[in-house]
Amino acid sequence: MQRSTPVDPTKMGAGRAIAVLTSGGDAQGMNAAVRATVRVGIYTGAKVYFVHEGYQGLVDGGDNIRQATWESVSMMLQLGGTVIGSARCQDFRSKEGRAKAACNLVKLGITNLCVIGGDGSLTGANEFRNEWSELLQILLKAGKITAEEAKRSSHLNIVGMVGSIDNDFCGTDMTIGTDSALHRIMEVVDAITTTAQSHQRAFILEVMGRHCGYLALVTALACGADWVFIPEMPPDEGWEDHLCRRLTYQRSIGNRLNVIIVAEGALDLHGKPITCDIIKNLVTKKLGFDTRATVLGHVQRGGTPSAFDRILGSRMGVEAVMALLEATPNTPACVVSLSGNMAVRLPLMECVQVVSSNRHILTWLSFENNWNTYKLLAHVTSNINIAILNVGAPCAGMNAAVRSAVRIGILQGHNMLAVHDGFDGLANGTIEPMAWGYVGGWTGKGGSDLGTKRSLPASMIEEISLNIAKFNIHALVIIGGFEAFVGGLELVTAREKYEELCIPLVVIPATVSNNVPGSDFSIGADTALNTITTTCDRIKQSAAGTKRRVFIIETMGGYCGYLATMAGLAAGADAAYIYEEPFGIHDLETNVEHLLEKMKTTVKRGLILRNEKCNANYTTDFLFNLYSEEGKGVFDCRKNVLGHMQQGGTPTPFDRNFGTKMGAKAVLWLTDKLKECYRHGRIFANTPDSACVLGMKKRAMIFQPLSDLKEDTDFEHRIPKTQWWLKLRPILKILAKYKISLDTSETATMEHVIKKRGTV
């Protein structure tokens, strides 16, 4: 939504006051949201207040409502829970309690309230706003406030952010805390897997979620569980026998462990709870398996927030402040939320009504519907051969995409072929069939089990075409980075000369660099981002005792500054140097002066991120020497080149599930495309839309012809010409206390949930 006249963002909040509170259950990432709200509020010229202990602090007032400073939110990013506290509050449920809360706000001149919590907390906030005028009259009659104070605080603006590990709120793809909870769960599942395999055990894990099965379903997808119980989809009658048959079959084909995931609110068709103990007794008595049950409990709420939740909380905090300061008395209370990679505003009460009427719009729903389709198509036989190869550098999540593509292909009745070592393997004929069990346990494996190389196909196109004919390959799934994109283009170009290459192909972006045209996200980037963020946390912590220390960290990414920018947001960096945003000696001078000023405050640490190819002359060593020289006597410097640790490790829950969805969607698209291209007993595909990149763009996964993406590609520097995340860089600078201008010419639109439901 465009503004008619630009507003100076540093004056938007002048004379205004904002209070921020966290309420209900805690969730990792709440502190990032609080930090962003405070710092952006101060940036706009507003006074910002902490409300400690949620609504209870709002009712009790006094020291529970304190003015926040820039420094008071330092070192909050990496902390789980909520630093300002949360509490269940009975007092706020009564009008008398709400009147006390209103009085406390009026006395401090606070007319803007930012609430971070679940649906109950946000419902309470909306009720508070609706009766605000009535509460002012009560206070006025009781002599608690003056007529002048009542006039000055005539209306209250409310903006909510959803903080809940359950992901049970309508209108947002992910609530703050969900991704971190999945990290905790997957850490436990990965750890349990090794002990279960050692002893040939069956493990039953109960995960949180109240009445929402999101955590359980995504965990099951991410770990390849044998069975999942969720409240939204009670199992069919006779599920006990079906489960036992499933577990017996898994053991018969050589699997040494069984994993069953249970949501805490799981029910059968008669509304009877399905618990860990019920399942354990069933498996033990009927099958005699050595079975263990684990209830994860509050460990899911604990620990440090993931990079995703820190960035989500930071983005939502910025959007919340803008929504508060732009609100009028007629603007409905809103929730700021995430749709794809876009911030949106939704009317608070529409969201609450949809949730309370039990018409959940859950992120997993569309994928779950597809999953039912996949099951219906099981055992359909065909003579279609689909080959899968990995191209470029390895990254976490590649194996999850391969596993998903293979199994969905088999369910479609296709023959799935493994191509080892990228295009080299396609040229050399290192190709073999993949059965269902071939990819067992691949979801949680890092790297590339197929093997991958950076070689491009142009120099070996004839050998590739001969092997496509020899192995009777009808379609290709190419999973990889920029080389996969370029390699796909080279195959399309060679179609003119080699008829064998006239087959459908799809490129699935998978690279830590996140630099493939046609997609906002690549498989593997989230895992690398979490590795960088965790490392930066440890590095910053090492300065806690010494003080006055600045760290220069070099990140991967080639010429793409995605990792440096997003890690800067997640780790609270003072600067992030990238190729896409040229910088010179004056910028470096400004950054040094900024750190010199920072060392005069109570925050005596600095973090500078540098993308590996941001500038050929301003190298990591150069920056280290510059900062060391200029900081003499004030701060000292350390440098770290993170290197290939960013490509390693087990994939994050996001990458496991993103890879799973991408692999499935790619094969289903190929299935449809093969039907279109079938002519006179053979496959012939020669149109631009038969060779596509499958990418996440804004709110949806879409297929775009490789040839259409050439115009938006900088081939020399191996990056797309337009990159959505560059719009987040001003937020990084504002949160680091630089006096820059935030572009307020565009703002998130207010959307309606019912309309949104129709497009899910």
C-alpha cells in the first residue's frame, strides 16, 4: 500500500508513548520482538515502556511499568523465554482490574499498546480497547484521572504479535516460537534415533501443541516417523491393528527403530484421548517390541531462539510500531503476521473468531491434502523413469528433497533413478534404480548422499544425451545451487541439437548462498544461517568478561549477501558488508566511529559481518587491521572465518520440511508435464515451460521457466538482479542505532482473514 505523502520516520513517534508486554505462555523469539519494538519505537522519537509480568504488571502498575532504553534490550536476542516476564492474570478479567490498568497507562500518557502472546492474550487486549472510553469515564467519575488526562488519552491503539510455540493462530504462516520449538524437538528425536537403533527399539514421543497438531505433524515429516497422531485427524477405526502391521513391516525390511509421534491433544474417532502409555502398552503386548515413551514437555519452550524466530520477531516488532503510529481511532486492532516472506496486518478479532470457531487455517493443511492424494495414487504402475541428481556444493536438506521426490515418484508408479556425482554421473553413466528403502533415514542427514559436483553439462552434452537414451530417462529433477540453474539452461539450449534432451526437467534450489534466480529461499540456507547465528552468539559471549571487543566475522555466500544480512539481523550485528550494497572508506569510517561511541555505553561489544566476496580490496584482513588500528586504546579486535562449517551439520526443521515439500511438488509437476508431453508413444518436451525452477516467491511455491529467469540474472556474479531481503537491511541498521532513513512509502496492507482463507 503506497502512502500519498512520505513521512519522516524519525518524527512519527514524537510526543507518543508505546508500552510492550508479553502475556500467556512464553515462546522463544519474544525477546527479539520486544527488542525491535523498543529500538524502533525510540528511533521514531516515541517513549517506550516495558510492562513486566504481562497483564498483571499492567494492573499493578508502579515499578512494573518502566521506561525502556536502547541499552536495556542489549543481549536479549539470544535469550529464550521473555526477559520482561509473563503471568496469568485473573485481575485483568474483571472490569475493575482493567480500570486499574487503564489508569496506570493514562498517568504515563501511554496510548499505544503492543501485546505479544497467544489468542487469549490478544482477545483480552481487544476487549480492553473496545471498552477504553467506558473505563476512562469510570476513572473520571472516581476522580482517579483529570479531564485533561482523559482527553489526552481519548483512544487506545492495540497491535498484537502472536507468540506461541503451538502455531495455532489463524492468519499467520508461523507464530513466534514455533520454529525454535521444532529445533528442540528435532534435537531430541535425532538423539533418540541413535540409541533406538543401537537396541532395536520403538520410541513414542509426545509433543506439545494443545489442540493443534502442527508440531507433531511437522516433526513426523521431518524425521520420517512411522506414525503420527494429531487432534485434527483422528485415526480410522481399527488403527491399533494397522499401526502394528506398519511397525512389523518396517522391522521386516531391516529398519532397526520405529518412531511414533503423538500430539498432546490427540483423540480417536470417539473423542477418547490417545496417549503415549496407551500406544506403548499396545506395541509391547501385541508385538513384544522393546518400547520407550518420552514426553518432551517444557523443554520445547526452552533454549535459545532459532535464527528464523529472531528475524521473525524483529520484523514483526518493526511492523508493530509502524502499525501503532499509523493507527487512527477508526483503525481496528490488528495482528502483524507473516505470509510467505511478507509482513501483513490482519484485524485481530477476525483472527480470534476463526480460531475460536475451530476453523483453523494451519500451514500444513495444503501439504496434508496433497499427502492424501499421494496415498490414493499408490501402486499405480507406469514405465516412466525419473532421474534425480545433485549439482553444486552440498548443503543440508538436499537428502530430504531426494527422499521425498523418490517416495512420491514411487507412489505415482514411476521408476526413480539415482544419478551419482551430478552431471559427471549423468555423462559417465553412474546411474542406478532407487527403491523405497534406498532413501530410508535420509531426512535428517546433512550433505548429499547422492554425491554432488560443480561441473556443468555443456562440455559433456553428447555423453549426457547418450545416457539419457541408454537409461531411457523421461524426466530430470536437478537439486542444487547456481550451477543447477545454469546447467538446466545449458540442457535446454542443447535441445536444438540433441532430441534426447527434449524431456521435462525441474530445478530445485538448494544452496547455503540462497542465490538461485526464481526463489526467495533455497534449501540449506536456513541451516547455514542457524550455524552462523549460533557461532556469533558464542563469539559475543566470549567478550562478556573482557569487554571492549569487536569481532569481524566472514560468512559464505559468494557474491550474495543473504547470509551476512540475515545473520546480522539474527545476531544483532553492528554492520554487515555485502556486494549488493557497495561501500567505501567513508562508510568504514562511519562504522568505526559508531563503535567508538558504543564503547562509551554499557554495551561494550561489537559484531561486524563480512560476506566473503563483498569487495575484492576490503578483505577480512583489511577490515581487521583497520578496526584494530582505529580502535587502539578503546577496543581490541578478533576475526573469525567461519568457512565450510556453514555447509555442514544436520538440517534444521525448516530445511527438512522445505526439502520434503519441494521434492514432492516437483515430482507431481513432472507427472502432469509428462502427460502433456506424451506423443505417439514417446516423451517430447521442447517448450520453455517444460524446464522450470520450482521456487518460493512471496506467498507460494511456483514453477517458472528457466528461460524466463535469464533476464533477472547477473551471471558474472551468480546472483539474481532483484532480491527481496535487501529491503530488510535498513532494519538491521536501525536496530544497531544508525541514524538512517527508513523507507515508509510502502506499508503492509490490512487484509481480511476470510478472504485469506479462500486462497490457502
